[in-house]
Amino acid sequence: MFDNVIIGQYVPRNSLVHKIDPRAKLLAILLFIIFLFISRHPVVLSLAIVITGTTFILAKIPFRYYIKGMRFIAILIFFTFLLHLFMTREGTVIVDWPWLTVYSGGVVEGSLIALRLFLLVLMASLLTLTTTPIDLTDGMERLMKPLKRIRVPTHELALMMSIALRFIPTLLGETSKIVKAQMARGANFSEGSLWKRLKSLIPILIPLFVQSFKRAEDLAIAMEARGYGGGEGRTKFRQLRWKRNDSIAIGVFVMFALLTIVFGFIE
Amino acid sequence: MQIKANHLTYTYMKNTPFETNAIDKLDLMIPGEQFTSIIGHTGSGKSTLVQHFNGLLKPTDGSIKIGEWTVKSDTKQKLLYPLRRHVGMVFQFPEHQLFHETILADVAYGPMNFGFSKEEAEKVAKECLANVGIDDQLFDRSPFDVSGGQMRRVAIAGVLALDPELLILDEPTAGLDPEGQEMMMKLFHDWYEEREERSIILVTHQMEDAARYSDEVIVMDGGNVIDRGTPRQIFAKKAELEKIGLTVPESVQLLEALQAHSESELNTSAFTLEDTVESILSFLHKKGRD
């Protein structure tokens, strides 16, 4: 039922992208996201497309699997495109109907935002598709370390994130089971008015909440039983090691950032 | 209700790197009006198979006929609603499906989905709750307020309230204490005996239950049926069952050990306490005569 969800899913592969240090991946994506929205110069945008495409190919994630998982995001991106298309009042008028006017600026703005969103989602999902949740948490915790000085609970934040990621598949499985159980009792989710359909979700949401709270409690007890006491004084069995490939990867994204700034001045 | 699977295939997560065939080109006929058990190791495809019996899953390939309904990969969801009225399903840990404010309303949820008025639905709900042994003082309590065993019985009443012809049980006794397990199985068996046209399909890891209650046992492994027969026939094949990670009921194990130890013939296919005692007694008599 939820076979197509790829959020938080990890696909084991032996690829260059999988082997990159999680810290490098996180930093690279941060750079990419920030600078992707700064410049609108065609050179920068085509560079972004090339970088995303190359990363995607290197990651060896099957394209068909990916496309199936993107369906929902594609709808969101399409709506954003439409909003920009109709709301922008710049440039020359292309379509002039009594109830609808589309300006050339709208087409440009809409396409631009759609392209940026698409690249952003593609890159961000590549992060979880190629990184195990444990690596991801370790990477986040290491990167946030400086914040510890100003008393940000970095370890706890990283732990929360990894637990959230870890439980996405569990929750989906649980949801699918409850949906089936209620369908077996004659629940109908796809007919009737909007209000009726919303109401038909109650028999799914309540058991799901009850289960989640129970699971959270069980998890807390299990952690305490095994002596979990926060990040204080805790050492790591798995050490992250920075390699040459990681520097190269970061280098590529720093170059992208620099180019964006340079072209930003030219504009 | 008769079930007929024709080249049934079900693939999980099709077109993804995680693609697996849970059921592989299965041909199967289960006659109606009987108590059938499906046994098999974890991952043998038995849960996936039974979810086809009320249209919760649609075959990826092939088809399945349940009574007068035929389900194929392109069958519309809409056509499957009436089927679910006739085929009830109790999942593993059915208490996870409870959601309403009161026990009575939760049990009435099913009938109301199928167009019963509130009064009718509550009347049916009350009968079903009484059948599963829930006291009427509890009717207005929240289903989350009662004990685990009671929660499960409420959930089961919620399925029985639809008055199905065929009841599918997917490990309904998992997580209950021995006494609770026995009570639960007795409840299902009584329900089955009550009317001629009723059938039960039980998916279970408890060989004792499969042996004791079923008319027929179906053995699954690797997404296909590898054997079927009466409990007597199936549980006489200890070696074959052990090869696929299954075992025979404890009573059979005991009698077989006795047979091997004493090097004499005795009846090893006894599945109830009484039969087992009988078999041991006749063995002792024979011993005494020799």
C-alpha cells in the first residue's frame, strides 16, 4: 500500500556516493541548497543540473524506483509552478482571456521555481537514499559540535532525528495494517463528500496515535534498561574518517558556491 | 465459501530494489463449509495469501475466485466492498484496530459501514459482545480502559458483527496466555459449529490448534503450497515438516518418543488430551498382556 514511499528509505549499493563521509554529504547539500536559490544565471543553473545529474548517476539508485517515489512531490512542484504562473505580473502579456492573464514573467518565474525545487528534492532525497541512518546521525552530531558551547543539546537532537528516521518504515507498516483492518470492517476511504472522507480517517489516526505513544514508552524503557544516559562521556565504536574523496566532493560544491557568487556580481 | 486461486502471484514492492515474490504462481482450491488451517514458516507467504481472500490485496498476476467474486489485478476497489461483508478477517493483534469512544460503538462500526441503522448495529453489537464474553457493564467504557484480553475480544466481536460466512484468522491467539489461547480457539470453533454454511481459515504457528480443530491442513513454503491433507495425514510426516522449519503437535512428539523408546507400535496421531491418554493407556494394556 505504501510501497512507493522513499522518504527516509536507505538503498544499499556499493557506489562512490554511498562511501562519502556523512559530514561531507551534509555540508555539500547545505551549500547546494543555499546557493541554488541565490543566483538565476543560466550558467549557474545548468551547472546545478549537471552536478545533480552526476551525483544521481554515481549513486546507482534505480531510476524507475526513484520516479515512482517522486510522484507526490511532483504534484506539489506542479502546483507551485501554477501559482507562480498566475500570480506574477511582470513582462509582456502572453495569454489574455477575460478570466485569465498570463505574463511572460510568470512563465519564467514558474519554471525557475519548479526547477529549483526539483533539484533540491532530488539532492535531499539522495542524502537519505545513500546514507544509513546511523551514519547520518553521527555526521549531524559531529557537525553540530561547536553549538554545544552555547548549550545546544546536540546529541539529543541527533538522536531524535535518527529515531524519527528509524520509525518511518515502522509507522508506514503500522498504518498499512490498520487501514487493512478497517477496510476489512467495511471502511471506505475513497467515496463520499470531502467531510465524509476526512471523517473516515479517524479510525486510522486514533489507533496510530495510541500505538505510537505505546511504542515511544517501550523505547524509552528499553533505552533506560540498557543504561542510556545521554551523550555525556560517551565514546564511539564507529569513528568517522575523512578521506580524499570527501575533500573532492566538498571541493565541487564549494566551487559551485563560488561560481554562484561570481555570476551574482556579473548580473 | 469456496476459494479458487488460479496462477496467483503477488509481488511486494514491485519495480523497486526490494522487489520480492511473496506468492508464486499458486493454484489452490479450498472447499467451503470446512475448517482449514494454513501452516508454514515465517515468510512462507501464508499471511499474504489470506489477504487475497477478502480483496485487501489484489493479485499482481493470475486471479482468485471467492464465492461468486473474481479478483484480478485490475479489479476495482468498489466491487470488493460487498465481498468484505461476507468474508471477515481477524488480524494478528486485532486490538490495534480499536478506535471508538465506547466499546459498543466500536463493535457497531462495521455494521454501520454496511448500511445498518444505529439501532440495528447496536443490537447486533450487543449480541456479539455477549457471545465473546464481554459483560454489559463494560459496553459504555472506552476500549482502551479494559484489559488486553478483553480488548482483543472486543476487536473480535467487531469482526463477527458483520456476520461473515467465511472467517479468516491470522494468528489470532498470538501474545495470549495458554488459558486465553484455549478460550479464544474455543470461541471461534463454537462460532463455526453454530451454522452449516460457515467456514474458517486459520493461519497459525500453533500446530496443536491446527491439529485439533481443522478438517484440512495446508502446508506452505516459499510462496507455494507444498502439501495438504487431514491433520492425521500431515502430522504423520514429521521429517518433511522439520525440513521446512515446522514441527508436529506436542502430543504426537510424546507418543512418537514413547514408540521409539519402547520399540513397539502405537497410535501416534492423537491431538487432544483424551486421545493422547487413550493411546498411552492402550499401549500400557498391551504391555501388561505381553
